[in-house]
Amino acid sequence: MKVMAHRGYSGVYPENTMLSFREAVKVGCDAIEMDVHETRDGRLVVIHDERLDRTTDGSGRICDHSFAELQQVNAAANYKGKYAPEHIPSFDEYCEWASGESVGHNIEIKTDKIYYPDIERKIWATIERYGLEKKVMFSSFNHFSLRRILEISGNAVEVGALVLEDSIGGFPGYYCQQAGFACYHPPHGGSGAAPPLGLRGHHHELPRRGERLAARAGRVSQTRQKQKDR
């Protein structure tokens, strides 16, 4: 089992901040999950919500602010002085830091409520610029964005579909296999809340095609043997 730090060490430190990411690595996580939005002037930034209100002392939508404006808000404001002010990281800042760390990275593309045209190409270009192609995977509730990442990367990365319990019927594994997705992430406990330490463990790997065929062949062989024994 691998430990993935959800928005960094978000159970203790301000989520999706460089402080939270650094502390997650210090305690030995295997990978970090984080979220990417786009600003009014086309910069990629690391923050979970579409709005500033919940996690910062700012207000309004990310896409309605310039990058310079977002750098003025405090992403640690909810901690009432427990931590020094934290800025909203740019995706470039995160990737530059990540290039010097050994952990993996799950990048959630936040396009399910607001779609940022061509954000997938911008994200992948940044990944290539910092040489992170072998250290990342992608997830999103917008499965079109996942298909775009696969196309842009030449199927060089794994992607995971974020799903709601009833969003793709009762067969998420079959759905993801048909779409070319390596795994899916069902809701944590059906509530959407992060576990106490901000560590996410609901990543379901799908068997490779060869493994599926081998398993099927085994079942067919067993059935035929039983028929012979009758």
C-alpha cells in the first residue's frame, strides 16, 4: 500500500501550500495529490476550490483574478496566525520543487465546474519542462480532460477517473477500461471529506488487458474441467 498526501499534509498544515507539500515529504509519503486551476491571465495555480473564500482571506473565483492579485492573498489565513502567511503556489513553482523530490504526484485537473480551454496542454508542457513525465499521474472529474492528457502525452502517463457513486452507472471498472483509464477514485466514505491526516487511500487499480484475458482463460478452463468431471 502506498500513502498519498491529499493536498499535501492537509490535516495539519494549510492545504495545497508549499508548506503542506514539504511537510508531507518529511513524514514519508509516497506521493502527493494536488489541484490545478487557471487564472484570468492564463497562469496555472495550485488550489482546490474554484473560489478563494474557503481556504484564503480572499474572495471570488480563481478565473476572475490575475496571478499577481492571487499572490496577495494568504492561503494560511484559516489558521489564525499559527503559521506564517502562505501564498498560492504557481504550478511552475510546484513542479520546480517536485523535480528535486523522489515522491510521485497525482495532479487533479479542476475542469469539472469551470473549463479552462487548453489547460491540459499547458499542464503537460509544464510537466515536460521540469522532466516530471515519469513521476506523475492525472485525475479529474472531467473525463474529457483525462482523454486530452492521454492524447497530448501520447498515452505516456496513467490517468484516474474521479467518479461519483452514480455518475457512470454501476460499472466504473468497465467504464474506465473502455476509456483507457488506469484506475478510478470513488468518493471517500461517500462524503467527499478528506481523512483525518489528509491522506487518501481510495485508488483502485484496474487489471491490465493481458491479466484480464489470463483470468478469463483460467475461468473458462475451470468450467470446462468441471463439465468433463460430471
